[in-house]
Amino acid sequence: MSIVYRPATKGDIDGIVTVFLDCWRGSYRAVLPERLIDAMTDEQAHALWTRVLAEAMPGEVLVAERGGGSDGSDAQILGVTRFAGGADAHGAVHSLYVSPQAQGMGVGSRLLRAAGDALAACGMATAGLWVFADNAPSLTFYLRQGWTPTGETRVQAEFGEPELGLTRVLDAAPTSGSAL
């Protein structure tokens, strides 16, 4: 299967929302309260990602896309990540979602690495992210990718569930080619 990693466009919204909701309603069902899962409607997810795509700087949202026909038909978004630089050379990975049908194929690792490379290329030395404390599969994934717990926790009002802070020292900015 040919997978292309590229910056997201507004035209990717439906594929991004599908991946997000598949993760939210599938993977998260085992780690978040049912009331929270059921509260995320299709309309809310679409509004959320429409806002994210509108507010993100160019290249801060990346997708993994399985190629379709030569005209792009039947192409399918398999994953998405959103990240941004921050103060004091500390960036953030705000989200990483991989379609349940593509999990275990390296899509998440590649998207996370591309986000880290892009952050390093714009001068970030470290990056942080938050993961739901009860999301053992995602926590294990991030630890395998070199992320370490910060000891920080938070509970966002909109979710009401504890999250753990993770951080990672970024590799030096790539010297040639793109982060993708």
C-alpha cells in the first residue's frame, strides 16, 4: 500500500473527521467514559477540525493518505497530526490520530516523527504532548517513540478526564529534504 505524508488542505476535512471519529468512538471507547464518547457528534467533530485547519499555520497539520487511482480517486486519509512551535524553543504535538485500520503499520510513528522534524526545523529543541491517563495503548506507543513523562497532570474542563504530560528532546533539524 502506497502512503503519502503531506500537509493537510481544507479539502481533507472529511477524511480527517472520519479518522478522528473512528478513533474517538472506537479506540477511546475503552479509555474514556461513554458519556464523553457519545457527546462528540459528527457536527462537533467537523466544526473542530474546520477550525483547526483554518487556524493552523501552513504545514502544522499533516495527513497520511493511502493513494487511490491515478486521478486521486479512492484516496483515503489514514492519519492526522497537528503541532505547533511555542515559547522557549518548546513545541507541542496537539493531536495524533490514526485510523484503526491503519494502526500498527507505522503511520503514527511516521506522522509523529514528521511533526518532530518540522518542529526541530523551526528551532524547537523539545516538544510536549498530553495523553489521557487511562489510554494505556497510546501511552505505550509514545514511550516507545522516546517520549518521557514530565510528572505533570491536567484535567481539561471539556473532557473532565486526567491527562499526563509527556516530553521529548527533538533531533537536530534535518539538513536536507523535507520533514516528510
